[in-house]
Amino acid sequence: MLLRFAIPILSLVFTASAWGGVFSFSSNFEGGNTEGWTIYTPIQNYVGGSGPVAQLVGGVGNSGYIHAEDTANGFLYFIAPASWSGNLQGGLFSFYLRNQSPNLFTDQGSQPTVRILGANGTALYYLNLPGAGGDWTLNQLTLGQSPNWRVGPGLANAVPDNLLLSQVLGDVVQIGILADWVSRYAGHPLGDFGPDITGLDNVSLTSAIPEPGTALLLFGGLAALYFIRRR
């Protein structure tokens, strides 16, 4: 009799735990190591980006960090190692950015700070983050439902529906952080299109702590397993 009730409980437990899974990734770039980070731009025929370059000091707490330089027109992204992939739904994502150039965007929130590429070929962009200030600036978000997502790099692009968002975040193949924080204009003292140097430090992506209801469900499932084994 107990087995009849245990099976549905365990089914619910495994369904709940499958949402996002358990994962933990981090990079602090200590010792002048880029830790597998690269750069990428979605702009075709782009020429002028370089990095990431590891630095021993100058990061958060004067520790190591990396920077990338953008000398052309177009978006440049720091790209996480390939291991930062899979079902990342619900993940807590945080990182520090610093603009090492003298001119900042006047509207930081409109910039596509995070770029997530899914296995289905769709790239989603997260806007309305603090971005990169003149000093190290903390950016944090949850990889879940939010009106800040866009199917494209600008505010005018559509907000993805829940199905598309779930498809992308449920099978992530690439994570990017914007490395392009200079507002370029004709007559800029460094040239019309840069250079633009952005630092990145203390990047973390971890699975969310289960909500009380999910934790209780998991406990109930484990208890059912225990009693089944006792029988």
C-alpha cells in the first residue's frame, strides 16, 4: 500500500529537482589566469576586439581580474568556459564589471548586459542591470522569468514568452557578459569607436536554494524511500 503512495511522491520530487538541477561555477581570475574565458561578438565582419587579458592586481579587493578591449563598432562579450552550460534555469548569476575608459553610456540599463545562447540557436539578452561603472560594479540576476529579457540586444526587441525562455535556459550552450561600455560619438577624444576597455571579476553562477515547499517535498520523498526499504 505504501509503495502506491511513494511512487507519485518520488515522481513529484524528481520533477521538482529537475528544474534547474544543481550546479556551481565561479571565476575570480587569481594569479593572472583567464580560467578559460574568451571574447565574442555577434556582429558579422567585426574587427578590433582583443582579450581577455589577465591582470594580477586591480580587481575587486585588488586581486586578479581580466579585461577586454573593443576598438571597433559593435558589441563585444566576455564568454564563459564551455562547461558553464546545460539546464541553468533558476540559477543565481553575479559578476563585477568596471569601465576602464573615460566615457560611460548615459543609459546603462538599456544595454544588453548578459547574452544567453540556447541549444535551439536562440540568443536572449538581459537588460536593466547596473552595467559597468568607473569602479567595480556588482550585477546580479536570476536565470528565470523576467520582463528584462529580450529576443535581441535592444529595448525595442520583444520579451520572450515563457516557453521560449524555458527552452533557452533549460539547455544553455553559451553565456556572455557585455564588454562594451563606452558611448561612442563623432569627435570622441579616443576616436569615434573607442577604444573601450572593460574589466570583469568575481563571476559566480549557482543553482538556487530550493524553496521551502520543494524542500518539504524532497524530504517527504526521502522519507517514503526509507519506509519502503524498512518493509
